[in-house]
Amino acid sequence: MDPNKVFAIVVLAITCGTAVILGTVRMLVSRGRSRPLPDRTLAQIDARLTRMEQAIDAMAIEMERVSEGQRFTTRLLAERAGQPVE
């Protein structure tokens, strides 16, 4: 193989490797410098999470009511058919 080609390949490999390593280091360094959120943003997030929690609690109550209604209907249908209720 021609020595000039080998030299060009080695230089290209070193250049690409350096670019990848520098990009990775830059990404890791910028990840460590994350800025804290402003108090207003934290308050908005807290309020939204509170609303979500209330909505989830309301859905859980409604699902319990639906389940209760299904049990009641099943019991009525079983009694009407003369079958024992489980």
C-alpha cells in the first residue's frame, strides 16, 4: 500500500476520533451545568401536579362506583335467574 494513502487514512481516523471525543466531552460538561428552575416554574409544576393528583383521586372514586354498580347488577341478575350469588 502506498505510504501516502496510509498516512491520509491515519490522519482522517485521528481527526474523526478527536471530533467524537470532543463532542462527547462537551455533551457531558454541559449536562453537569444544568440551571435550576425558577421559583415561578416550580410553583407552576407543583400546582399542575396537585391538579393531576386530584383528578386521579376523582377517577379512582368513580371507578369504584362503577365496580360497585356492576357487582349490584350481577347480584340482581343472579337472583333473578335463581342462581346462588358468588
